[in-house]
Amino acid sequence: MTLTELFRYEIVQTEDVEMPGTGAGDLLLSPTSGGWFEGERLRGKLLPLGMGTCLTRGEENDIESQILLRTDDGENILMTTSAWFDVPQEIEDRLIAGEPVDPGAYYYKGTVAFQTGSPAYKWLERKVCVCECTVHDYTRLTFTVYMIQ
């Protein structure tokens, strides 16, 4: 089994909504404001139609997101991500302050699935994919998506 880089994407989130104290934990809703993706076989932009949710319990964050990708050739691909973002409080404080942090100081990894009606990208639907994330600050995140072969 090998990992092959599928693409990188950067997401911009600027309109977060906090919902502390829910029955499951603190909840953060992060609508997608835009972004881009680029890889060897596909590239394009992230449309401002998706949203991520982050459920926080202490230093553990469970993240679910759905983002609509529009390829350069005009096709739509829905990307669903489930990830874990485990970050010590002192590292999170640095990220909130906008300080650069080595991605090795936190754990932000997950699984990725795709849905599309496009024959050109149907091959994405039946693949197992994973991702890792670099947090630049909480408004800009860069992910690398890998396909398991």
C-alpha cells in the first residue's frame, strides 16, 4: 500500500460562528469563504457553499466538512472530510495569535471522500483518501490529500 498525493487545497474561513456549551461540547461552525485546489490530475477553486463543523472537548477537536470543488474544466465535486485536530492549549494560543507553528506540534489528519456526477472525475468516488493539514491561522488552512493505492 502506498500514498500518492492527489492534490493540495487551501481553504479560507472568515465567518466562524461559535456555539459553546452544547450537549456534545463546544461547537464551531466555519462556512467556506473560498480557496483553491491543485494537483496533477485536477485543479480549480473551492466555492463558498461548504461548511466545516468543529466539536471541541478539551484539546480534542472532531471536524466534519463538506466543500464544493469546481474544477478548471467546470465540473463540480463534493468533498467530505472527517478529521481529528488534537492541539495542546499553548500551541492553539500561538495559532490564534497568528504565530507560525510547526505542524508537528499538533495532530490534524483525516479521511476524505468524493461525490460527483462528472464522468471525468468518477474515478475519485471509489478511492480511499486521507489528508493532513497545516494551520497557518484559523482563517487559512492548507490540506494535502493523498490517495491510498
